Amino acid sequence: MSTITPFVISRVFQAPRPLVFEVNTQPQHLAHWLSPEGFHNIHTDMDFRVGGRYHYGIQGPGGMEMWGRQDFRDITVNERLVLIQSFSNREGGLGAHPMAPTWPKYMHVTTTFEDAEGGTRVTINWLPHESDDMGLQTFDAARAGMEMGFGGTFAKLDAYLQKLQA
């Protein structure tokens, strides 16, 4: 069996932990920031509970659509979210990465929320879940792109939090 190092990224946001947790778990907030730069939200449907899911759609340049799904495994309010992330189709069924067909079908995601100097540290731990070797290789080779993608998404989250607190 192959093993792989998780992708981990962390950032401190200048906002209280309950607010940061809320904007990470409520669809009316996620719609404002959870997408890469150049994309915007076109669909949100959430059942926020262990065993529930978040199904969303985003649209980017030239009308390109991407659909995703998060299945909640563990929720500790203001502290931690554990979920399985996958690409989906418009109806919420399993889909493939539109630009990387060998991308793992499922990602195990743990997000933690901790008090930090002046705000809240958010740490995301991403790891392929039940992936074949090709998926693991694709994931491992994409680390620089994940850094860039999360960087842009975190910038959108930061701006959104600042707007909420203004």
C-alpha cells in the first residue's frame, strides 16, 4: 500500500474563532468566498450535520462550471471539521476533476480552528482517500498548484471576514 504525506496549509485570520467557524460552515457565507480566484458561486445546498453534506457549484472564466461535494464525518463546533471532499456533477453524484482526470476521487479533509495571536489559525490537512497509485502521484505532483489555489481562496476569505467586521 502506498503512503503519502498530507498537504497541509495554515493561515491566521484577524477574526474571532466563532465567526471564522461560522463562515466555513454556513452556505450563505461559503457562497461569498469558497472558490478559486476568478470563480464565483452558482449553487449551494447544505445539510450541516455529521452524515450530512454540502453540494456546491462554481463558475469560472468562459462559463466553465465545477461542482463539488463535502460529506461531513465529524463536527466539533468552533474547533474542527472532518469531511470527505469530491468533485461531483450538477445532481450531486460523484464526478471527476474537470482538468485532471487522474485526480483522486475522494479527499479526506480535516480543518482545525485555533485561537492565535490576534485572531484564528485555520489549518487544512488534505489527504487522498481510497486512492489508486495514479491518484496519489497526481496529488503529490500538484502541491505547488494547491498552495496557489488555497492562497487565492484564503485571500477571498480574508477579504470577506474584513467586510463582515467593518
